Amino acid sequence: MERVAVIGASMTQFGNRDMWVRGLLAEAGHDCLERAGVAPDAIDHLYVSNMASGEFEGQTGVPNALANDLGTISAYTARVDQTSASGGAGVYAAWQAVASGAADHALLVGGEKMTHRSTTEATDVIASLTHPVEYKNGVTLPSFAGLTARKYLEKYDAPRESLGKVAVKNHRNGVDNPHAQFRKEVDLDTVLESPIVADPLRLYDFCPITDGSAALLLCPESVAAEHTDDYAVISGIGGATDTHVVHERTDPTTMRGVVESGQEAYEMAGVGPEDVDVAELHDMFTILEFLQSEDLGFFQKGEGWKAIQNRVTARDGAVPINTSGGLKSKGHPLGASGVAQVYEVYQQVLGEAGPRQVSADIGLACNVGGFGNCVTTAILEAGRWATRHRR
Amino acid sequence: MERVAVIGASMTQFGNRDMWVRGLLAEAGHDCLERAGVAPDAIDHLYVSNMASGEFEGQTGVPNALANDLGTISAYTARVDQTSASGGAGVYAAWQAVASGAADHALLVGGEKMTHRSTTEATDVIASLTHPVEYKNGVTLPSFAGLTARKYLEKYDAPRESLGKVAVKNHRNGVDNPHAQFRKEVDLDTVLESPIVADPLRLYDFCPITDGSAALLLCPESVAAEHTDDYAVISGIGGATDTHVVHERTDPTTMRGVVESGQEAYEMAGVGPEDVDVAELHDMFTILEFLQSEDLGFFQKGEGWKAIQNRVTARDGAVPINTSGGLKSKGHPLGASGVAQVYEVYQQVLGEAGPRQVSADIGLACNVGGFGNCVTTAILEAGRWATRHRR
């Protein structure tokens, strides 16, 4: 089967944005088409990844509205939702559209508008993905993160400061990302002394509430070469789930969805964790970066925390993680996050990441919904003729 | 490319159901797997088509919860939404999952739980798909239907009673559908004298508010033959859109999305409208049955109304339409409707439609979102070895 290429990508400024999700999506979509040099009427399928525009702003039917704004009518359009991993599910949907032959040019635009709602309102919308009984008893996603962090630290004899260093590293990376919500460094003391949210996790262990959008343009590799030399290929992709009720899992410090979606992606790409040069992981909470870095096989189980202590996951380390700043400093507009992760990896493998650039032939993006409930993992590499290979 | 088969299908009782959407989906999903004789752990991808569980019942993350209920974890799952055409978009997503090779067995379950909300609340959720300015000015979907019906009747010199006869026919068909919400005949006078909703359309020109679910199990045709002789093939499928703002269209009596999605489906299947033996059309409003029957090429533009006058679309006519009872009498649980349409066509082409059975080699299902905003059309035929071919 022919491989699926990414011939254009973009993201908007993440942060507090004074426009509805429709406007954010249009901004990223227009920008992506313009960068790729592809006319709107070449688009066959338009996918929108978005969790909750209906709940956040009372507007549904957003894909159709966006089709109007982008000028892609009469191309097919649909919305894909997988809660906080909606972006990754959108990548998988657009990949399938191209791989199945249904579309020659599939545009994916992910986005969410959240900051006009109070933190309580926004987290209430997100919490609606949990089991009603868990929710009623106050076991929301931050609580799960706190419980899991405590378990992890105890089980693997990891110091609390190791979690804090994830926040410090990702904030440092975010300084060099012009689209990040927070472009400021934080020191370890600030993180460790910030207000407790779910013990042992504190305010700086959590990603913010964010508005933003990101876009990708996909096509078969043979078509990509007609547009540009500088395209990336999604050489592997996979998705998997874990139980809806978190307490039904044997070990909360392992995420089965991450393990299995990673295995699928590695198998399709014909590579292993040792081949991955750069990764965007879903650091909605600092503890999640450790779990994913282990469950994807970068480190042995229980040793993810040692990697941050030894600066292995720093930008100049052996396995740079979240060079974009991650959800932690870049922000987490639910439907956009998984798309923006792939955007960062796309830039890294093409050598277009500017001050954030690391040496990367193969990159990986892992998008996690709920508390590991549903996961999509994608592996990217530069296309055959990419400029970087000719340098 | 190998064709995609349907090896199992089911639907729940449509109507007022005393359970949340999760329960409805589980009922249809279990039933579909049992009929197909396929174990839950054979499922690679689980798709849920649903417009608004978040808005209707405050529950999101439903695909993950359903995966738990059906026992399909750790298979991938996602939700697909295309407003009132979510079901058709789900069929297209599951088709792409199989056609792309991502899944060997893709289970699609569509559903919606609506009747616990008042009619005003439910229509407000649906109306959120329209343009905010249209909505503020009272131009909701029923208003569009009324304006379009008036235009159609004037332009093509059609009698008002022709619209009423659509309701009469579909209610007649629904009597023989054990899963239909309304299993009762209505006479023409009752329709024509029912309360005005959007002149010239009256109460009986509209579909009801409904709870329900429907499911389909898809796999490659080569795999289908391992499970059963009695499978159907989705020989053609296509999707298309029209403007978000309805008044931007040149002629409201033609639906571009229907025309183009139909053309795509015909082309893939290698058939034309003259080959279609039975069709499920999206009769959310009676006028829509005329428009689709013309835009799909069954009749010349402006002559759909003559077909009902001449009983051509009746069950014993040349082109039976909505043998299931249609949305009109079967009900319209948004995310389920497009799936249930394909279920009816599946039964018809396999000769399993019981008292509703017509002579059908090739069937078509057309699912319409908004007022023609986004449309999916699928064409089905019996698999090579189906029992009906051997009778």
C-alpha cells in the first residue's frame, strides 16, 4: 500500500484567543493550504477534530461552517472526537481517508475554544468523559493524576523533584516556540512550591486551559512529490483503548492504550523505540510524560524519571521529548493538541524547527484521551526527497 | 481494491427508551456481534456515530464507555459527528477503516438519546448546527423546510397533497417494521389537517424526536466469506457538502450535497440511478424525500411529486422508497438514523426484510445533515454467495 504523506502543516497562536473555534480553525486551515500551495478546491475530505464546541460555545455543525470559510465545498466533511485525544483521532481519520483511496487531499483541522469559560466550567466539560460514578465522587482527571503520581513515586522510588523537572524542561522548550501559550521559563522551586492541586501534584504539574487550532494536509506519497520535495511521511500509525473506569485497571502506572497503539505504529513503520529521535508526548500532567516514555519503550518501566534526572529527554539529550514545549507550556486546546504534536514532529524531521531543532530522522507523537482511555500514536519521517537529505 | 462487506447489522426499538445512549448503543452493538457470530475481541476498530451526547445528557467519551460494555478493549475507538447525518458519516468512517487496511473488523454503532429533553430543548440542540444569525432570526431547519416546500410546490406546480402522501406512504411502511417508533397508519386528511408548523408544512410532515441505536459490522469481502454466505457489499459510497448558510444557495430545491455524494457512490459502484431497486432517503421533512429522489436521479427535477401521486415509490411500485417507514414513522435518533437506513437496505438486498421485502438487487441509502449541509450516500448489493442468489 502506498504511504501517506504530510505536505503542509500549521498552527495558530495558542493561548487566550478572542474568537470562536470556527475562526481559529479557519486561521489554521487557510495557513496550512497556503503553505502547501494547494487550492481549496483540491481538497476532497475535510476533517475537524474537536471535542466539545457544542458544550463550550453552543455551536455544532462546525465542519460545515469551516468548509464554507475555507472554500472547500462541496468536499466531504465530518467531525472526529476522542475527547482530549481528538487531534490524534483526526490524524488517523485523515490517514484512513487517503490510505483507503477515498481522498487524494485530506485536510485535517483540529481546534478548541475554551478560555471564555471559567476553569470550573471547562473542567466540568472535560470531566464529562469520566464514568458518572467516578465523577460524582470527585475522581476527576487531576485526581487520577495525583493518585497515579503518588503510586509511581512510591513504587519506583522516584523523587518528587523529578516530576517538577518535566515542567521545567517543557517550559524551557516552550520559550523557543512562537506559538506557545507560556513562553517563560520556570525554576524547580517555583514548580515545587506552587499550590497543591492533587497531592503530590501542584499547579505547575498541569497543563493550562487554552484556545487554539492546528492543521495538516495529507495525500498519497506519489501525489506529495508533485507538490513539494519537503514532505514528511506518516510511516506508522495505530490506536488503542483502555478501560473507561480507571480503577478496573491492574496497574495505573502502565497505560495499555499507549503500549498497544505504539506497537501498532512501530510495526507499520518497521522501526522500534530505539529508532525514535524525537517525541511529542501527552504531558497534560507531568506524570504522564514518564508513563508514556516507558510504555512506548524509550525507557524501562519505572526508569522514565531517571531520564529527566540525567537530562536524557532534554533538547540536547539522547531522546528529546516535547521540544515544542508540550501541552504543559504550549497549551492544550483539546481538539488541536494531537494535531499540533504531529506538526512539531513534522517540523523536526524536515529540519524546520528553528531554535528547537534536534537531530531527527524519525519522530513520534502520542496523543492520550481521558486517563489513557483512548490513544493514537503516529510515527513520521522525512520524505524521500526532502531537502534535509541533500544538505 | 478489495470491496468492503457488511456481515452483521441490527437496530434497537426506536421510540421513547428509558436508558441513556450508552445503554442503547450497547444493545445494538451486542445484538450485531451476536447475529454476525463474531467475538468482541475480533473487533479492531469501534466507531460511534452520535451528534450530541454531551449536550443531551452531559456524557462524553461514550465510545470508550461502549468499548467497555461490548468487551472490545483494547481496540481503537472514536466518535464521528456530522449532525443529523452522523450515521452516514459513521458508515463512511468504518468503510475507510476497512478499505485502508487499518481494521479487519470495524464495528459501527450509531445512536442518540433525546426524548428525556423537551421538544424545545431538543430542537435547540439540533438548531445549534445552523448559522448563529439564521438561528437568532428564527430560521431553523423546520422553517427552511417550509420555505423550500412552498417554493417547490409553486415552481413545479405540485399539489400540497403530494407532500401529505409521503407521510401516508411512510407510515404505512412503518406498520410492518417492528422497530419503528410509530406503527400506525395515517390517512391523508389527518396529515393535511394536522397543526401548521411551517406553512405549508404541518405536524405530520415532520419526523419525531426519538431514542434509538443501530449497528453494522464491516470487513473486507474476502474475510466476510469466512463468516457467512449472507453478507452485503458496500459497492459504492460518497460524501459531499453544501453551504452552511442556506440562503447562499442558488436554488433551495436542489441539494448539491445529495447530487455529488450520489455521483461518487454511483461511480464507485459502477451503476446508475436506473439500477437502484430500493432506497432509504432522509425524510426528516416530507419535502426532503422529493428533493433527494430527484437529486439522486430517480426522477427528473420537479417530478418527484408525480412519483408519489402515481404510487411509483410505494412498496409495490417501480422505485420503492423508505420501505422501513423512513425517519417519518421509524423515528430519527440523529446518530442512529444513517446506520438504520443502511440496515434496511442490507435486509432488502439480502431478502431478509420480511413483510417489507421488495425485489431488490441494488439498494441505496442517503443520509442528510442540516438542510443538505453534509450528505453521505451508500450503495449496497448482496454478496456473491448470498442465499438469495441460490433460491
